[in-house]
Amino acid sequence: MYRFLLTPRWLGYLALTLAAAAVMVFLGDWQLDRYHARTAVNERIDAGATMTPAPLRDALPAPTGAAGSVGPAPADRLTWSRVTATGRYDSGNDVLIRGRTVDSTVGFEVLTPLVLADGSAVLVDRGWIPPVPGGGATAQPSVPAAPTGEVTVTGRVVGGESGGGAVARRDGKLEARRIDIARLAKQLPYPVTGGYVLLDGQTPAADPAFRAVPIGHTNNWQNFGYVWQWWIFAVMSLVGYGWVARREARRRAGLDGPGVPVDRAAEPAAAGPAGS
């Protein structure tokens, strides 16, 4: 009854079905890995909110190159951990990261290098500020001056961003679209750590004009949904092949052919009403 499954045509159908199911299972496994990775990020974000700050060098090794070079990136397990560092702000090399949105308003994040005792620097994201009123989203804002003298900062360790594009200097300030540390470091007169610090607090206190940059959790449950979606598709493709094969087998066996026609003329006529 199912010998037709061994014909080249049906073997080809089977090969295509198995290949499609394998691809769907692979995509489900990939999304499962993404789910675990994003879950780990969310757990580090939550843990960092209550942890005691560690010295900066516990998470961000000192850069060993010349001016303009970048140190090692923070290990994944150390991102979003809290650290503390002491140094002096270099306000002459403020960095404005444009196109950042807080509460539906597009503005700038301000990063200022904190020069440490060993001569290297770490970029400190001091917070978000809006553009100049009436000047448009790209109008350079008035940046509150950083404290002079020795400053102690506390914040979260964040890895740099990619795809930053060109870095330009305008009115004495560096501007970029992304926090691409490698590109920014080339504009600075000292080696720079491979990650930056998202400020939680500092001594002396930060200017109240800055708004804290919100830390958002990753949407890991979306990836979890995709896992089941791909795996269900894989099962459906196999079930679909079986259903089509069974239907073909029944057709060949004549089990799903047209039914026997009913001869209405041979049926006895229904009795009419009494007295007709």
C-alpha cells in the first residue's frame, strides 16, 4: 500500500521534508541559546543593582598600549557589575552621543574620560541631557561642567557598542552616534579601557541637569517563544508529510474514491396524504 514511498518522487519529498525539519530544529536551538544568553544578561543587571562596588580593575583591565589604544573588553560575566574608580575628569574631551531617547525625547548621552593614577582613562557616561530648546534633535546641548579635582565614581560596567561610524569634533566636543570605544580612543591623548562606566553616583555629586540613563532588560521571552515556534513548525512539516502520504495511499487503494451513486428512481415513492 505504501510502496510508492520508495519511488524517486516521494523519496525527494521525504528528503525535502527532513531537510526543512532539520533547519527548523536548528533555528529553534539557536533561539534557545539566545534565550539563555539574554536571561544571563538580565540576571547580571538585577544582581548589579544590589552588589557592593568592586575596584574598577576587577572588571576592566588596565590598557597597556600607547595613547589612543584600547584595553581588553570586559568579560561577559562582569558586564553590568558595579565598580568604583577615582581620578580626574578631562572635560576638554567630552563625548556627546547623539540620538539617545529617554521618555520619548531624543537627546544626548555625555561621556567624559576619567583619567586614572596610572595615566590611562575610563569613559564615564555621566547621564542624559536634552538638546537645546527649539534647536532640533541634533543641536549641541549645553553640557554641565564636570567637577574639577579628584572625583570618585560608582557605576555599572558596560561593553562598547559597534557600528559607531565617524567621530567628529565640533565646538571642542567629540560627537558620535554610538559608543564605539575603539574609534573614540583614537581621538584621546591616553590609552582607554575596553569598556565604559554607566554612572550611578559620584563624589562630588553629579550635576542635577543630568538624567540617569535607564537600564533596560532584554526581551528574553521573545526568544523563548521563537524556540517553540520553530520546533512546532518542524513537527508540523513531518506530520504534514505523513498526512499527504496516507492520503495518497488511500487514493491508490480506492478507499477515498467517489461513493456509489444512489438511484433515486428505484426508491419507492413516498405515500401521499390520505384520500388523495
